[in-house]
Amino acid sequence: MSRVVNIRGSVVIQNMNLALESVKECELDVKIENNRFVFNQYDYNDGHYKKEEIQKVETLYTQKFNVYIKNTAIEEQKRVEEEKRKVREEKADLIIANAKKQGYTLKKEVREDNTIKLILQQRVY
């Protein structure tokens, strides 16, 4: 006696590429519908162990998604640091240019961690 077995996963898929990779790696008959892993086929025997298979796919997807989130956070942090560095450089250049207009010379420039220290000396004529 065959019938349709419909088993739905509990994890909501947020990254479809990672979900497709997870399904391919597990090589199971699990499909994706409405951002969830789903098994929908005929025959009760096929559906007997499908909850475990869906959980396997979900755990693999969750692991991949967590790594993806960490990598994204690291890239975002690097981007923010780079923007801050550019702003510091622009401010230092602007300060040096304004100081030269007012008759100062750059005596010493010290760069430590995230700070730029400028020592200016006034020109004496």
C-alpha cells in the first residue's frame, strides 16, 4: 500500500546556495520548498528514516551557515577598519596641508596602532 509521505524540516533556510550544497553533499532525496527541507514521495517505507536524513541535512546546513556568518563578520570588520584607516590618513594629510599654509613644518610623524601623532614646528624667519 503506497501513500504520500510528507516530512518537513524545522530549520528555515536563509542562504539557498548553502542549502543546495548541503543537499548535494548528503546525496539524499530531500528537496527544498518554502525555505525548508522537505521529503515528499510515495511509499511509507521510504519515509521511515527520512526525519533523520532531514536532520542530517539541516545540521550540515547549520554548520555551513555558521561558518558563512563568521566569515561575513570578519570581512565586514576588515572593511570597517580599512575605511577608518583611510579617514585617518585623509585627516592627517589635511592637517599637514593646513599647517604648511600657516607656516609650520612637519618635524616628526609617529604612527602607533590606530593613531597618527604629528609634531609640527613653526618656521622662524
